[in-house]
Amino acid sequence: MAIELPALPYEMDALEPYISAQTLGFHHGKHHQAYVTNANNLTKDTPLENASVEELIIGSVNKADKVALFNNAAQVWNHTFYWNCMKPSGGGTPNGTIAKKIDEDFGGFDAFVQEFKTAATTQFGSGWAWLVLDGAKLKVIKTANADTPMAHGLKALLTVDVWEHAYYLDYQNRRPDYVDTFLKHLVNWDFVNSNL
Ligand code: MN
């Protein structure tokens, strides 16, 4: 079966006023959909046409003849993951296991916030900032374009999309404000805990 666009885990206007229904409408309905369509077109009538998104990503990492497939499959996965990283009335300080682990590995929540904001705002051009597990240790990383932690043997726990299409309608060029708002009002820490 071909890859399908997953439904958003909340209503289109559920993240307002922080992310508008207009942004989510374009981002999910046009951008995410285009990655799904492109990946399906690239695998149609090939042995990969029934492969999972994860199989497509892992199977195309660092393969010169599969760059387009990697980019589109990784963007399908990254966006599905990103929607789940947010919820209405989210953000702020975490609880549960992730809270304890952030304290242990970053020396406190504020230090984590600083590191995550720096990664998100210094990613030059399009990409993503991530909280990942590297072995047993938490780490903040940034990736360019479609690149994704699983391509580097890392386990994704949290991400923010810093492609301009993620924030331009609501924040124009103010990426730092978008990232700050993401951390204060949108992060779904329950989802992050469930990834641990
Ligand atoms: Mn995006």
C-alpha cells in the first residue's frame, strides 16, 4: 500500500493563536501532502511501493541514486513526528521521566531551552532542531533540509520545523519568536515521554 497522509492529531485551529489554521492548512494539506505524493510517485511500480516510511528512509540514506526518495520519505516522517510534538495548551516545563533526564543531561530545563533555541535559530536555511537520544544520553541537534535523526542512528524525541513554511505566515522572518512560542505554548511533553 502506498504511503498515506496521516490526519493531524488535533483540529486545524487548535494551535491558535500560536500557529494559525492557515499555516497548518498549507503546511499539512500542501507541504506534507506533496512529500507523500512525491514519495509514492518515486516508488510506484517498484519493489519499494509497499515499503513503510521508515524502510524508505533507512533504505535510501547516503545513496546517490535515491536522494529524492530519501528527501521526500524523510520529510513525510519528520512532519508526522512534528505534528505529534505539539498540542493545544502545551509547552512549559515537562514532567515525568523526560524532566528528570533533562535535569541530568543538560543540568536543568533552562539550559536545555537555551541549547534547543540556539540549534533552531542557527540552522542556516531550511531544517529542523531536535531533542534526541544518542545511546542513553539526551542531545540537542539540528539537521538541514530533510535530514532526520534515524539516518544517523539517533532516536528522535522532539522536533521543531524551522523551514520558513512552518512559521512565515504567522511570524514572517521572526524565527526566534516562533521557536520561543513553540517551547512556551505548544510542546507535547507527554508525546516526548512516550518516545523515551
Ligand atoms: Mn515543514
